Amino acid sequence: MCTALSFNQFFGRNLDYEFSYGEQVAVTPRNYDFHFRHLDQHESHYALIGMAHVFEEYPLYYDAMNEKGLGMAGLNFVGNAKFYEVKEGKNNVAAFEFIPWILSQCASVKEARVVLENTNVCATPFNEHFPVAELHYMISDENESIIVECMEDGMHVYDNPTHVLTNNPPFPMQLFRLNDYMYLSNKQPENNFGLDLTAYSRGFGAMGLPGDLSSGSRFVRVAYTRANATSDKNDLNQYFHIIGSVTQQKGLCEVEPGKYEYTIYTSCCDLRNGIYYYTTYNNHQISGVNMFNENLDSEVLISYPILEEEMIHMQN
């Protein structure tokens, strides 16, 4: 399972799963050829940076941003996602190409909406080893977010006022569930019993905020946290605190005997400055890769292995 978040100029996600595919931070320069399966090639496109599984110099992006400040992430949507056959007259894009298809040509959510109108996301696998992943997507710039869900009845594009996405159920149902928690507050509650009662702890206003690891509960928790989080000079730090409210620890979510889902990494795209920040389960220190420190006019993919060893700063 996963959680995506947009907070001011920062966009990213937790990737929660029971094992790693060997992720790397990948920079795709402007002249890299994506070899889109059903489309004419782009001779030049926006540069991208994000987390990917790199197979034979091809980046299979989990989440990424482009040089113009648009971010996109794919989250598990098992049982509801439905991709399509190739359709004449449409821009037919394989599901594994969907993130680079959007980010290679769109500078904003507004532009992405236009491109999506004629996009058909196809059930074309990358190869026999990588079948089609069942995903839905969050696309964000500094100002707005949208959700894209390809389902049996077609592609749906939703405005996302919460700037949050988890997994199942479909986004309208996630959003509707907030009705059950509209009473939550960052203030202490009023005593309506007419009795001599005492709020014996701080934080009573958030009583009932779900704390389990299910998709729906994580959506409510992050939406509430984001809505009440303050914005100051260190929004990068605040971003990690907000999404950290739903990180998963090993041992709490058993998916098979002896196998547990956990937060493999947390990403944070600085949409304004082109820096991809991340932490991992074993390394809490924030690491970063700046796309603008690379030769973005190259044709060659650039990748960095993620730093897994815990880094501790000793003061004496």
C-alpha cells in the first residue's frame, strides 16, 4: 500500500510493500528516447527525476517530477484498475509509460488535463517479467492536484482538494469518508454533558482519528494532518512530518506468513528547485539528488542507488 501527498512546493509518497525491487533515483535527460510502444517518438522532452526500477537502462518510474515542476505518482489500485486495448484515434500509452508520457510534455496540471483527454492507457506489459501493475495516479503542481483512475467504465479524472491519495477504494469514496470525521479539530472539545468533566490530556479534539494501516484510514489521517499542519520556513521538514504520520513499521501488517509490508522509502519532490529528496526504512537522514546538477541535454539515463545505511551525526 502507499500514500501520496502534495504540500506547497513539495510532492511525493510513501512506498509501502513487503519487498524492494532495487529502487534507484533516476534522472532522464531531455534527449533520452523512451521508445513509446504505440506512439511516435519524442525527439526531445522535459527532463525527469524520480524513483524507478531501472531495467536495461529503462526507468520504470514509481513517482517522478519534471524540470517544470509537475509531479506524478502511481499507487496500488488492485481490483479496481482496468487498462484498455489499443484504440484508433487515441494516444495509446502503455501503463508503464504513463508517468513519463505525462511528465515529458506537461508543465502543469492544467496542461495534463488537456493531454489526458485523448490518452488511452493500454494494458501492454513491459515484458514477460513485469506484468501490468494495477495503479491509479496523483498528478500535482504547486497549486493543484488531480487523480486519474482507469476503471472498467473508463478513465476518470478528479479534482483533489485534499492533495492526498492512498489505495482502495476509488477516490470519490475516499473523499466521501471524510464526512465521518468532520468533527475532528486541533482544538480542545467543548463539554456538552452539563457535568463537571475534565479534558485530562491535550489532543482531545482529534479523538477518533483513525490510526490503523488500512488505505481508507491512512487517507483520513493524512488529510486531517495536512489540513491542520502549519507552513513556515522549513516546509521540507514539515512535509516529512505529515507523511510520516502514516509510515508503516515491519511486523504490523503481515501479508504472508513471515512477510510484512513496511515503508520502503519516502520521497519528496521539490517542484520549485528540481531536487528529489528521500528517506528509507533503514536510513532516516534526508538524502537528495538535484536534477539541475546533471547534464539535462544528454541522451543517457543517470541513476543513483539509494542510501540504505543509517547515517548518525555524533556531536561529541
